[in-house]
Amino acid sequence: VPLQSSEETVLSDGPEGRVVERLVKKYDSQGRLTGQEKVRIEESKSSDGSTSTRATVYDRDLNGNFALRERTTTVTSKEDSTTRAQTTVERPNVNGNLGLEERKIAVTTGDEKKSLTDVTVFRKDQHGAFAPAVREVTETTSDDGGKVVANTSEFNSASTGKMELTGQKLSRTVKN
């Protein structure tokens, strides 16, 4: 019994961008439908080479209507060997308006042989200002033989407000 199924429909696809609608159905272990969500994905490219992706998520309520749950916007730009992606997450507030809840900045430098990716997630603190909450730094190296080594350091915000190392992962991948 599948726990989830999805259907995608391309609404438009052209030089100015692409719009896709995805319907996701979720099931329980008995195969009964437990929920549905609709995701509208809008992709566009600007004249400066940057790309923008907006994903809007709607949940189906008990009456069969779709209600807005979240909107995520990512703007990605590339300059030389550096790729920068800035993501914002908006959710409806008590007034029904969208409010900015989270920001994420990802910067990747390097090439296929060696790269460094630094991802920082900013969330609102008790005063409503955005502060770093999670940070992940990954250094990846690869050789011509297909061996890839990724060293990831994970940081979380401590009670002092400063980021502290909470974990580290090392992965080695070898092609046969």
C-alpha cells in the first residue's frame, strides 16, 4: 500500500518560465486517503541569468477546499565559481496574510573537484528579529576515480544565541 502518490500537470512551459501543479495524496497503512496537498511551482529566469522558483502549498480541508499553507521563494544566481541561493518561507498569520517566517542562504564555491557549501537558516527570535538558527557547512572533494568525500559540520543556535557545533558527518562514496 503506497503511503503517498503524486500527479504533475504542466500548466505552461515557455521561454519566460514554467508553471507546474502537483497534487499529492497521502494514505494511511490501510490505504485510506488521509490528506491532499496541491503544490504550484513557478520557475522563471531573468535577463541577468538568475533563476527564481516559487512553490505555493495548499492543503485540502474537510470541506474539500484548498487552503494556503506555505509559500517558498528561492532566487539563485551564479557568478564565476560561486552559486548563491536565497530562500524565503512565508506562512499565513492570524490575520490570514502571509508573514515571513524563515530565510535561508546557501553559498557554494568551487568546482567539480572541490567545493564548499555553507547553508544558514535564519528564524525569528523572541523579539521578532531574524537570527541564525541552523548552519551546515559541507566540504566535498572528488577525484577522477569516482571517489567522493563529503565532510559536513552542523551547528545549532545555543541558549546564549551563539552557534555551536552539534554534529559532524563524514561520507565516502566510491563508484564500482
